[in-house]
Amino acid sequence: SLKSTTRLHNGVEMPWFGLGVYKVKEGSEVIESVKAAIKNGYRSIDTAAIYENEEGVGQAIRESGVPREELFITSKVWNSDQGYESTLQAYETSLKKLGLEYLDLYLIHWPGKDKYKETWKALEKLYKEGRVRAIGVSNFHIHHLEELLKEAEIKPMVNQVEYHPHLQQKELLAFCQKEGIQLEAWSPLKQGQLLQDPTLTEIAEKYGKTTAQVILRWDLQTKVVTIPKSIKEQRIMENADIFDFELSQEDMEKIAGLNKDERVGPNPDEFM
Ligand code: NAD
């Protein structure tokens, strides 16, 4: 169900499924999307300081009527705020905008070049002080994680990366599983670019599901948390309706064959 969770390495339960709000406009657009999601059973919302919609996300949470402790709220520190003091400050700003006392998950949005270790120390401090329930990273390659793990006191609980049938991240997924780091998929639908794929549409027809549902189900069956974005209630509902079928081994293998190591977003080594 939408409430089913993965247990992070510190014991915190994170929903396998949630709503992403990248490019969703601050104000009524984000408020209505998040409220529609929560009304339809979503419990996890993924935002970021750079999305400039944290205030609306917070308002939607308050208006949803669902108790705060039943929700799982993620935000991220933006590149220009990396560094120890600036990250601590950025966390306060995000909390204030959201109107929350704590986040469930706070991520380093991109590794950048040479500040992510300092930034990580700030996240560790927030975590040790009980200000945030889990901390993690985003867009980290294996080499970034290896470098971070040399000095980290606390291992990241999550790595959120671009992940979809055209970018299957097999080595990264194996590395994260070995280290107990939960992988989370961003742009799981490749921002809509996978929805016409003939292999996926053929599989979808067989199960009486949509192409989006097949892709999101594949995330779950590969043990990757997924956070598709939509602002349309019909699609918000459709995307969540993936708990009543199971892709066969054969279809999982067909999807595995679609990998092209092709990104829709930037390569983290080049994005500063
Ligand atoms: P996505 O793959 O979730 O695709 C979203 C788009 O697909 C929508 O705008 C819509 O056009 C289309 N869509 C959604 N559901 C559909 C359906 N059922 N039928 C047809 N079309 C549908 O793309 P995304 O928004 O880039 O990624 C999801 C979330 O991941 C973001 O909202 C954000 O929270 C997160 N994200 C994180 C990073 C990062 O650097 N950490 C980067 C990008 C996105």
C-alpha cells in the first residue's frame, strides 16, 4: 500500500512511494497537488529549497488534516548553501518556510566539487541533535559515496538519483545495497519521455495497467523508492495504483534490457 515502507539503516520507516514537486509552482498549484496526493493516500512528499515551493507544501500539509507524524517530508540543501554554517542556516530556512519543527529526511542536493564533506558534518549535527529523522545525499556517484564514507560518522540513509528504465544504475544500486543506503529514484518516468516506449506499453496492456504504472511498479520490484511528479489529480491517483499487481520475472528482464545509461538530467560530475 501507499503506506508500506522501507526501513532505513537507522530504523526510520520511509514510504516506498511519494509525490515529487519539482517545477510545481508555489501557491495554489503546489498546495492543490500536495492536498490531492495526501487525500488519495500519499504520505511522502519530496521538495527542495531550490524548488521554491516549500511554503505551499507546508500549507498543504497543515490543510490536509493528516497528523504531521504520519507524513514523511523530504527537503534538500541547495548547492550555493553548501558548507557547514550555511547548511545549518539553510535547514532553518527550509523548516521556517515549511512551518515544520523537523524534517523526516534532509539531503545534499548535488555533490558539487569540494564542499560536500563539510556539508555532511552539518547534516550529522542536525541528526545527532534530533532535529531531523534521517539524512542523506542526492546525485552521488559511487566515488562520491566512497569519499564521503572515509570520514563520515553517520552513513547516509538515502541516495536519491536519476533512475528509470533508460538509466538503471546497476552498479550504484548494488553499492548502495551493500552499504545499507536506500536508493531513491528521481524522474522515474524520465519526465514523461518513457511513456510511449513500445516494450513498456506492450507490458502495460498485458496487465491492464498504464505505462506509468508499469515503470513505477518496476521501481518497487527493484527495491528503489519512487516519487513521480504530477499536478493532475487523475494522474496522482493513477501513479499510486501500483500495489495490486506484480511484474513477472520475464517482464522484469525485458525492462532490464531497455537500459541505455541515458540521462535526462545533468551528470553529477559536471553539475556544480
Ligand atoms: P517524473 O519522471 O516524475 O515525470 C513527471 C512528468 O511526467 C509530469 O510532469 C507529467 O508531465 C508526466 N506524468 C506524470 N505522471 C503521468 C501519468 N500517469 N501519465 C502521463 N504522464 C505523466 O519527473 P520529475 O518531476 O523530474 O521527477 C520526480 C521528482 O523527483 C521531482 O518532482 C522531484 O521531487 C525529484 N527530483 C529530484 C532531483 C534531484 O536532483 N534530487 C532532480 C529531479 C527531480
